[in-house]
Amino acid sequence: MAALSIAEILDQPALVPLWPTVGKALGQAQSTTYQLAAQDELPFELVRLGRRRYVRHVDLLAFLHLLGSSDAEQVAPATASSEQARP
């Protein structure tokens, strides 16, 4: 398994697939990546589209400390919109 370079990680769409992109960025095997996802032990929220699982690119970058300090201040929490109180 070849790990992803920083350039490959930075050159990703808004939603990145759990495997191979996220798993390889974390240096995990496919089975380990899916096992951690199933146990809800990944350090970020998963986005499910059908049977596929994705991670927000910005969350992956933040976890890997690849966001600049000005970029990190602009990132809203992944659950902010779903947690807003409704009147």
C-alpha cells in the first residue's frame, strides 16, 4: 500500500472517499479503515451517499494539520447546521 503524498491529499474534491483516499492518507489498510468506520472510531464525521462513505476534505485536512491558520478559522464545525436550535 502506497501512502498518499501531501500534494495528492491537497488535490482532492470536497468529499473524499473513505477508501482509498482517507485510508491511505491515514496510512491504514482497507480492512482497518472500514473497521474503524464501522466502530465510529474515525476522527471525523462520515457522509453516506448510498452505500458509499465519504469524508469532508476540509475535515481530513484539519486532522492532518494541512490547513493554514487563516483557513482553520474559516472552517465551520461539520455538525453546526444540524445542531442549530429551531424556534
